[in-house]
Amino acid sequence: MFKSMKTALFLTYSSIILIVFATFVLFFYSWTTNQLRGQAMSTLESFGVSIRDQLVQQIEQLNRVSLNVMYSNLVKERFASYMSEVRAPDGNETVQTTPAPDTGANSAVQQQRIRQNDDAKVLTDALTAIIGPSRLVEQIYLYSFNGRYYGTGFDNREQAYAPEDKPFIEQLLQRQPGKLVSDPNLDLQLSKYYSSAVGKYSISLYRLLYDEYNVPIGAIEVKQYAHRIFASAADFESNNPYNGHIYVLNRDGGVIYPFEHDGKRNEAFRSLVAPMDKSADLYSSFPFTDPVTGEKQLLSLHYSESTGWYTILTTSESDLFQPLRKFTFLLFGTAFVLLALGIGLSFYAANKITFPIYRIRRAVRNFSFEHIGSNIIAQQKMKSGFIELDELHDAFQSMSERLKQSLDHLLLAEAQSLQAQLNALQSQMNPHFLYNTLANLQEMAEQRMNEPLIATIEHMSDFLRYITSKERQVPLGDELTNTINYLEINKIRFGERLTYRVDVPEELLTQMVPKLAVQPLVENSIKFGTSHAPPWRIDIVGALDDASWQIEVRDYGGGFEPDKLAQLHDKMALLEKESSLPTLELNGMGLLNIYLRLNLIYGERKIFEVRNLPEGGASVRIGGLLHKE
């Protein structure tokens, strides 16, 4: 594809720089965007919870005032007394149903008016005390069911009303006892007492007024300016870090704040909250598209079961990410300069690296098989200015020597494998072992012990077939099967005097191990273990960890003689140093033979330990690196 190494290196370095740069920018922008979005969502949720709770406090303040009125016996008593008489339409005269017959009747009317004035005064004082000097509410109205109401606050009058003008009374009578909160209403009466335009709207809380027998005798209305209730919402609208907006919806999804709003957005919010559960407080945050402006926004929604209101906070993603975009443009400008510098450096590096690589290529081209193991190449040195290239050249210089060593090891492994097979045949088919086995077979045949006879022949057949096979490495399960065949043949000879135990994890049975690595150890144990008084026991124990497999063969005879054990360790040290073939064998298949094969296969990761057990007997533990698929 590329005509020159220089071009390939230049394009490769440039591509890496471009990929790293693009990856960094995309990751940075994505990570920062997610961080800003998450931070904005968290902030909006915190504001939303705070504003929702403050709205609940404002409504609860109205509710506490209404409860104080409802539970005041003085208010109920005086209100019932005051409204017990049928009043004239203008509220100033009592309607006379019959002409006053005499002066005594006029005196009764005068007494009634005195009582009513006294009731009005006490009622006004009680309601004013409930409102308090801090003016928890601006106005209290008490409505009787006879079409009259009495007010305290800015409006201190008794007036008549038409039931159709006060639909909340019918709603209170038809629902469960409790409060009823109105939406913000244009209030011409209260607005007269507030100089600013924000005082045009008020919010009312209604509840029924009961007598001492818990029978409704009227209704209570407490009022407060809407802008005071929504003060926390207005503060967020004017002071928030994300140029966000706030909307408050009633239980039906209608926008009640801000007081003047767009109908299209109203419908969008209504469809948004319609499917939500209204039985408990909840909040949620998600992306939202403004139906009026069409821009993408982040929206945080909070519902209060106490007020039945939804608080919605929104912020534009465009405004939120504007600082990030500015920073990204600045980052791109700086990175472009760095990118151009990096491409220039990549061109220089390509030129710098090309020349020493050409020299290495010439050395490879001139390399021949005759140079293996010679010092001709080793005499050439390179000083390219790059440690890696110099090391590469030095590594190539030593390649011939390593190739020679590898070939020596390969030939040694082949010779050792062949010797292992020959040694196995010689050690297992020694006349004494074969004589004893055939003698046992003859005795079992004469006594018609057919089952033991057949089993022994099968074990012997499998044993001979295994040791004459050509595999160099076999699964540990096969090696253990061959070892058990050997043990069973010997068990027929020795009977109950010989016992053995095999404890190897099942997951270790598929591990590839050198052929004839375990059985010769068992043979060695039987050879030296049976030289002592029975019973004779042999344990074969396997173990594995994350990196290696291990097999240990133990007998409980007399163990190794100290001089033989020292001689064995000396030979092992000599083999480790010279990698020569073993000259010492301990009963047939040599322990040093096994040691050398493990060393050739596993190197420094081999396991080979020979020792005497403290309680008597000998132990040989072998192992190596796990073979993983």
C-alpha cells in the first residue's frame, strides 16, 4: 500500500495524532456535557424541592389561620348570633316582618341592634387577633348559608352574596371535610389596597365552619396576595445560575404561575402531568422540548400532594452549554496549532527512524545460516540515537547464539523423550516384575479366579499399550489411569498389604503433563517402600492454583538415604548448569530424567522437590505452568 517506510511512518504517526486528538475532544465534550447536564439537573431538583416546600409552607400558613378560625368557639358563637337575624339587603337595617305595635316592640329592636353591634365588635376583634400583627393573611371572610358574609382585614363589612357567585361553598359541602385551595384570581377588592400591579391577584383557602355539634353553619375564606405566596418562585425566576424559568400548575395541569402565560405551553404541561400519580409527593427530571420556542430544555418536575400543585423548572440547553461551546472553540484553535506541530514532529521522527531501520534491514538481508553461533554479526555496532533501535539491533546480533541454544535444546528434548520411552520399557519390563505378574496370572488361572485374572490382564494390556505409545505429553487423567493400572497389578501381587489413595481435583485431569512423569515415582515408592515391613501405603495428591499444577507422590517407608538424597540434589544442580543428559537413575526411569524433561518444558516455572517426610517415608512433588486455552 505504501511505497516507502518513511511515508508509512509519517502517515501512521499523523493518524495516531489525529485519532488521539479527536478522541480527546469528543470525550472531553461528552464528559463535560454530561457533567453540566447532571449538575444542572441536580441544581434544578434542589431548587424545585425548596420552592415546592416553600409553597407548601405558604399554603399551610393559610390553613393554620383557617383552623384557628374554625376551632375558635368565640368566633363560632358570635358569628352564629350575628347571622341569626335576617338582615336588610343593604346590611344596615333588620327587616321588619310585621309593623311594630307599640313602644315596647321598638325597644326590643333597639336591644337587638345593640347585641348585633356587640357581636360584630367581638367578632372583628377575634378575627383581627387571629390575623395577627404580622398579617399571616390579608383577609378573612365568614359566609353564612343565608346569603350573607362578614369580612375582616382590609374589607371590614357585612355583605349579601348570591350562591352562584360563591361555587366553593357547594364544593365544600359535597367533598370530604378539609381545605380547598383556589387558583390565583384577579381580586379587584384587595388590589385597591396594593399600589403595585403584582397585587392584582390573590389566592384563597376555604373550609367549612362547624358549630359545637359538628354541624356546618357556614364557610371560611382566608386570602393572601398571590405574589407573596409565589415569592420563592419569583426569586428563582430573577436569580438562578442557568437563566431558568419556573411554572406552577394546579392539580388539573393548568398553569397558575406565572399569572400570564402562553396557552400552547399550558397544553403541553397538561399532557405531561396527566398520567402521573397524585397520591403522594414526587419529583422527576428529564429532557423536554418547549412547544412555544421549539428549543431543547432540561425540565425538573415536583408535585406536592398537600397543595395539589406541580412545580416545573426548566432551563435551555443552549444557554446551559454556551460557555462550553466557547471553551471548545478556544480548545480547537489551540489544538490545531499543536496538531500542526505534532505532524511536523512526526515527519522529522519518520526521517530519524528510517536510516537505522534501513541498516537493520541490510543486516537481515545479508544474514545467512552459516553465521549462526558465530561472532561476525556481533562485531557490528549501531548508534542510532534511539535506545529501542539499538536494542533491536543488539537483539538481532545475539539471535544466532539463541538459535543455536534453541536447536541444542530441541535436539536434547528429542533425545531425552526417546530415552524416557526406552527407560520406561526397560524399567517396567524388568524380569522380576514380569515374572511376578505372570506367576500371579498362572496361580489365578489354576484356581479359576476368572475375574481377577481378566482384570490383571486388562491392566497389563492397558499399561503396555500406554508406555509404548508415541505421545510426549498427555492429559494428567491418562497418566493417572496408567499409574493406577500399575498399582492394581502390584496390588494383586501384594494383596491387602499394599494400599493407595489418589486425591486429584477433577479440573486438573485435563492438564497436559509429560508422559511417564507420575508412574515412575510410584514405582520408586513401591521399590523402596516394600523393603520395610507392611502395610505399605502410597498417596498421590494433586493441587492447582492460578498459575501452576502440582502432583505429589508419598510413601511411608524408610525414605531416601541422606547420601543418595544429597547426590541427587548435586546432580540436579549440575543438570541446571550444563543441561546434559542424566547419568544417575533411581530404579528404572530416572528421577533426574523427569527433572530434566520438566526443566526443558517449563524452565524456571517447573516444580521438582524431593524430600524425606518428618513422620517417615519419602515425598516427590512435581509440577509446572498451567496450560490455559
